[in-house]
Amino acid sequence: MAPPVFRFAPSPNGLLHLGHAYSALLNVDRARETGGRLLLRIEDIDVTRCRPEYETAIYEDLAWLGIAWETPVRRQSEHLADYHAALEKLVALGLVYHAFESRAEIARLVAEREVDAAWPRDPDGAPLYPGNGKSLSADERARLIQSGMPYALRLDMATACRRAATLAWHELGEGPDGECGMVPARPEAWGDVILARKETPTSYHLSVVVDDALQGVSEIVRGQDLFHATSVHRLLQVLLGLPAPAYRHHPLIRDDGGRKLSKSTGSTGLRELRNAGATPASIRRLVGLD
Ligand code: GLU
């Protein structure tokens, strides 16, 4: 039987902190325990936020921690054709539509609709898409595209859910509310998620699902902040005919005030800690791994 495959998939949009170290080391430990392979993937599709110096820092910090990964590393920005092919499959299934509202327009529509009652939010707290992209006529859509308007390509969630029927995933870790075992997926909680934009031919959801399948990842070890996103990932896997990996979501490392660490959190940054005399062994202890 092929060995299990694990991956650590940071985005080079800031310096790594203790939370990343925890996630990366859990992947290392799982790969070691199971005789599995460990891949590193650079999730750099957001060109406005990702920078080459952060990518270099990822390699340096992980090597300092004593982590070894297989090469070549998959950099998402080099594989846009793979994501485009997946998007085209969803388009061919009639599950994708153009939405032309800007972020400001969406905020205005939500405010308008919230006069009487709260507008529904996704698990990350963002309002569900309130626009009319799905009901635009073909002529109107063609006219807007022709006029050069920016747009997002959104998943028609209701139709996609009907197509995919009941979904669940195998949770080996734990969700924020203790969910484990076979967890029912609820992608509808996310509304009509964005799959790509006119200027960015993919999205986090689409590229992560495509890459995990292409790279044969069998167990996804990542933070609980992505637990609910797994519902969308399961749906896309089913629609695209991709295998279902197991998931192991881990609790997040928090700062003293109980907040999730951010990439600008100096005192918990791996670099800061290293400069202050931390060792790879002390980092393991700090994240509770020894
Ligand atoms: N690139 C994502 C991040 O840095 C992680 C994606 C994943 O593990 O699925 O938060």
C-alpha cells in the first residue's frame, strides 16, 4: 500500500509564528508515526499579499526547526492551468455564474437588507452573497463582461448541493465544538462562494482541493480555523470526482489574550523567538509537543 501523504501548506504573506510551527511539527510527527511522506506547498495565489521574501523565510524557518520536506515544492502560482481546468469542469456542470458587484456594493446591499433582520453570515462571519448574479440574463451578462467590468465567478451553492447530496468527512482531530468521527458537511452555510475572479483565476477553496488530490494527500493536518471550510472542500471534491482525504484539525495556538496569532505578531514569530535564543527543542515545548 502507498505510504500516507501529509502536507504543510503555508501562504507566504507574512512570517511564520508559533501556530505555523505547531501545524508543521504535527505534520512531521504524523508522517514519522505512519511512515508517511511530508510535502511542503506554497499557497501563493494571492499576488497582492504574497512576497518572495516571505517564501524564503518559510524555507529558512522550517529548516531551522529541523523539518525536511520533499522537493520540488509545489508553488500554486505555477499551476494556474490545473485550477482553470477544475473551474471549467464546474462551469460545464452549470454550477458557476458571474457576479459583478464590487465589495462596496455588496456591503451596501447587505446594509439595505439588514433593516429588518440580520443578514446571514458564513462561518467566518462574512455576509452571504446578496447580489443578483445568478439571475442576470445572458445578454446582460455578456454586456457587462464586454464593458470590462470586474467580476467574481461564484458557485451556485443550492444547485451544487442538490447535485452532491449528503456529504461528510472523516475527522481524526476535533472541530471547535468537539466534532469528530464522521462529520456532516454543511457547505450551504457558506453561500455562493467565490471560485475565481476576473484577475485571479482561482481561489483558496478551489486550489487547495485540486492540489490535495493531485499530490495524493491522504491526511490533512491543519488548524481548526479551517474546520468549517472543509464543508466546501468536500463538496468540491465530490463535484470534481476527487478522492476524500481524512482531516485532522488541531486547536490553534493563542496569544496571552486568547486571540488567534497573526502574521504580524512579533513576540510569537519564529524569527523573533530564534533571535531571542529559542532552540528548535524549546519551540516544540512551547507549542506543547514534548
Ligand atoms: N494556506 C493556508 C494558510 O496558510 C492553509 C491551507 C490549508 O492547510 O488547507 O492558512
